[in-house]
Amino acid sequence: MRSLVIRLLPMLVAAGGLVVFGHAVAYADTVCQQTNPATGECLIWVEVPGSNPTPGGGSSDGPSDTGSGTACYWDGTKQGITKPPPGPVPCSSDEGYWSNDHNCYISAVDPQPPAGDPSWQGHLPGDGTVYNCYQPQTDLLVEIWAQDPPPNSGAGPTPRDVAQLAIKQMDLEAVNIGITPDPGTNSIGLVGMPIWLWDAGPDAHTFGPATASATAGGITITATAKVNKITWDMGDGSTVTCTTAGTPYKASYGNKKSPDCGYVYTKSSSHEPGGKYTVTATSDWVITWEGAGQNGVIRLNGLSRSVQIAVGEAQVLVQ
């Protein structure tokens, strides 16, 4: 296995994936660990097979996908079964990893059977391991003993790994902050006046929906990403959660409040460093993916960008 560093704008950090056999949905939360406040850029690491991989010692059953992982394949003739016909199977499931040699999903029995149990086939506990061998096509679960982990095809990329490659192609970014007052040097807002918040120029990269497909290890996955919400940290200890991209402010709106995403400060920013509030917008993306007989959801959060604004108090002069 080799580790690829993928630079996204921004992207998620590849965490341990949850893969579910069949059409169940897999949920996993991931958080961007490194984010540039100015660009929203971060890195992910995706483990992919090197060239000519030999997972689990290799396997002679089923086709080989040289250079991109070994295909997982069910050969029903081993059980004298012709219906359903032999074909590709997910390389991982709740029951373990797929072994082309044993034609089943493999997982270690936990806890291991006691000494003398027939599953040990005359061996003592600690001498090899007893494994569950589950055949979903026949719903048959048996226990097998093996000195070494059974050869498998589960070392290739999982559907969720391929989904992450599809997400990489989307170039997802943190929102481009639109805010009143303008973050410019000579601009200042007033305590008690409406603050408008929005994504300046929302598109597929900053708000979605964005769709992309990727193929690896004989698996093709299509993923669709869309912002679920934007959390605005206003810098004074308060946050605002908006489920829309917000409405851009126009001078003709005057002192009206934003119809969907706004805030009102109750004190000036004079006590803050530099005399300004740091406003940070953090996007919460929901990414759905499907393919290879599976589907799932990836939550991507931590994509953020910040600006600074000044807020002062209006003073009335009496003559």
C-alpha cells in the first residue's frame, strides 16, 4: 500500500470508512484537520494499492485487476450453485472481508472458542485462529481454522475510498464570505443595526450540488455533494446557523433585516484585538454516494473562511 496526499479546495481527511453490504446506508463524520482561513484548503490521505498488489498472499479465484486492486468475485460453482450467477461482490461487509479462496466473508471469531472446541481441529488456542466464514448467497455461516489469515481480496479500495476520490474531483471550497458591513478598512457597522450574511457567488464548489464519478479497483462510485448548513461564528461568542446561501445585501434594502441569514451585534468590537470581530463561516456538507451495490453518506465539516469587521456604537451630538 502507498499513501497518496491529495490536495483539495477544500477536502476531507480520510477517516476509517464504514462499509455496509447490500443497500444499507453508511454514515461517517469527518473533520478537516488543516484549513487555511483564507482559502479553505486542506489535505486528505487516501490509502490505495501500489502496482501489482498481492493482498493476503493473492488468490487464484476470480479475475485480477492488476495495478488497481484485486476484484472480489463469487464463484458459485464451488457450492454447486448456478443461481444467482457468479459475479462481483462488495469487498467488505459487516461480516468481514471477502475471500476469493473461501468464497465467503471472513472475520475472526470473537471471543475465540475454548480449548477442545471442534472448531480448533485439534489445535490449541493461540495456534492459528478460528474464523467465521459467511456466504451471503446461501446465508450459510461456518467456522474455519487457519494458521494464517485466509487470502482475501479486501485489501483493495473500498467503495467509500472510491467515493473520496470522486469528491476530490469536485474541488469543494469554503464559502466566499459576503457580509455587511464590508470588511474593508474604512467600513464600520453599528451596534443594533442588521448584519447580512451570505455566500458571495455560490456555485457547485462552494454550495453545491456538485456531482462526480470515480473508478478504482474495478469499482465505480458516483457522489453528489451539497451544503446542508453554514454556521457563522460572529466573533462575540454567538453563532448563526443558516440553511441557505444567504441573500446578498443591496443598498436599496436600507436598514432591513436579512430574510434568511443575518445577525445584530449588541456591543461594539472595540474590546477585540485590532478593534474588530473575526467572523468565520463553516460549511457542513452532506455527500451521498452509490455504486458497487452499496450507498452511503459522508458528512464533511470544518471547511471555513474568516474575515474581520468593525462594529461601533452610534454617538449622538447635542448642541
